[in-house]
Amino acid sequence: MSYRSGFVALLGRPNVGKSTLLNALLGRKIAITTDKPQTTRNRIQGILHRPDAQLVLVDTPGVHKAHNLLGQRMVKASKRVAGDVDLLWHIVDISKPPKDEDQWVAAMAQKTAIPTWLVANKKDLVEHLEGRVDPYLALMPYAAYFFVSAIEESGTEALVNKAFDELPEGDPYFPPDMVTDQSEDFYVGEIIREKALELTREEIPHSLAVVVEERTARSLALTYVRATLYVERPTQKAIVIGQKGQMLRQIGQVARRDLEEYYGHRVFIELWVKVRPRWRSQEQWLTRLGYQDPEKS
Ligand SMILES: Nc1nc2c(ncn2[C@@H]2O[C@H](COP(=O)(O)OP(=O)(O)OP(=O)(O)O)[C@@H](O)[C@H]2O)c(=O)[nH]1
Ligand SMILES: [Mg+2]
């Protein structure tokens, strides 16, 4: 029996549920998800294994109109992934009509000439799906379309089975036990960022970056994490810290809960907040905070 392997990109505008779908298909959380747009900032790969095949799912930042260098790098990362896979999934939110960004994604996909499927997510939110999908199907000639709910994990089995069916012959790209290519420090930082995003409002989410400075196993039953939360303005720092440090404590507590479940033992988190004015527009800071130029990585 021949082995088959390949990459599929999850592309779409922000907030349509790409990362939620990635996690649902893997049966494990590897990407953070929030109700705020532009949550995902890097390419994140998750690997699905079957005895005779390997499917690599590539989550990408939401395609949007970039207002700073970080945004430009995010969109560049998505574009780059789009040109370098075997199959494209254009993920959309079927509870809403198409927006300009959906059109941009369709144009991006069409330019590549890679087979593209429309994946209409959030089907749990609406009835009469067929009527709603027509304006999306008009965006470009999709090779297939699927209705799914990443949250309810419905329709997802059919989608992934069909993707496995279409894989080209080839050797595995990753070892059989590997679920993701991201580092543990990156994951831990992302969990902290997710909690900070969930607990804060307004301009904080977009201005926040998290760097894990230290992560050590203090014993078999305790991991110590020290991380810095970077924001752009002193007023944002005050919000992230909160009255008498209450907000920062809460971010740490909620992140600790998730990480204790992930590690299966106790986790101690120490958080610091620093101001780096306009870090999202500065080449050197972007790279230091983990958002390198996709062309150079
Ligand atoms: N009702 C419903 N909500 C969903 C579904 N999938 C995702 N969501 C919600 O949609 C919001 C965005 O989900 P994400 O997975 O972070 O979206 P994304 O496309 O990765 O967003 P970016 O990373 O910002 O591009 C979250 O609040 C999810 O809980 C779904 O199938 N049904
Ligand atoms: Mg995402």
C-alpha cells in the first residue's frame, strides 16, 4: 500500500473559526481562539496521522487590511502558506454574508491554481444553509464545499475524510507521534495571551505580545513559568495590571488552570508587564517578540 501525505491551508478572514476548526480536527487544542479578530499571528501546523497517510493542517492569520508592520507580516504569512500547499480551505462564517476580506481570500486562492474548497463554518448558528452559501460560491470556482460547525464538531469528519482521499502519494513529512511543530514556549505564551485577550477589552488585544522568558521543571510535579506581557502605552500597562494588580493576577490564574491541565501537574506563573512604544511597527521588536518576516523564516 502506498503512503500519502500533504498540506492543507486553513485560510479566511479573521474570526471565522479557523483555529477552532484546527483544534477540533486534531482533537486537541494547539491554537488559541477568542472572539476577537486577528487572534492568530503565526502559521501553526497540526498533523493528523492515519496508518497510510499524513495530513498537515496549516492554520494561518486572518486575512485583513493591515494597518501596521505586524498586520502586514500576518497577511504575508497567510499568502505564503497559500502558495505552498496541496489543498486550500477557504473558511467562512456562514452566519454572515461575504465581506471584502472573503473576496481577497478567494482572489488569493485563485491566483495559486491550487484546488480550493469552501468550508462554511458556524452552521450551528443558522438555518437554510443553501441560500446563504450562494453569495460565497459566487466568489470563485470552488472544487467542493462543506458545511461544518467547528464548535459542535459536526460535518468535520466528512471534510477531513475527503481531504485524506485527495492527498498525493508521498512520504511522511513528520514523525508518527508529532502533533504540532510549534515550540512549548510558544504554546505557553499563547495560552497567556489568550487569557489576557479574553479578560481585557478595546485596544489591548491588538497591542499585546507575550514572551516566555523562563520555563523550568522545578520538580516532577511543578513547572515554573516567567513571562513578560508587552504593550504599547503606559495606559495599556495600567489596564493589564489592573487595580492593585488584580487583572494580572486573574490572567495568571486562568492561564495556570489551562497549563496545569496541559502538563498534568502544578504550574507556577510569574507575569511582568512592559511598555514598548509602537512595537507593532518596529522591525527589530517584531522579530524579538516572535513575529519574524515570513520571507526570512
Ligand atoms: N457558533 C460557533 N462559533 C464558532 C464556531 N467556530 C468558531 N467559533 C467562534 O468564533 C470565534 C473565532 O474563532 P477563532 O477560531 O479564534 O477564529 P479564527 O478564524 O482563527 O480567527 P483569527 O485567528 O483572528 O483569524 C470564537 O469565539 C469561536 O468560539 C462554530 O462552529 N460555531
Ligand atoms: Mg485563529
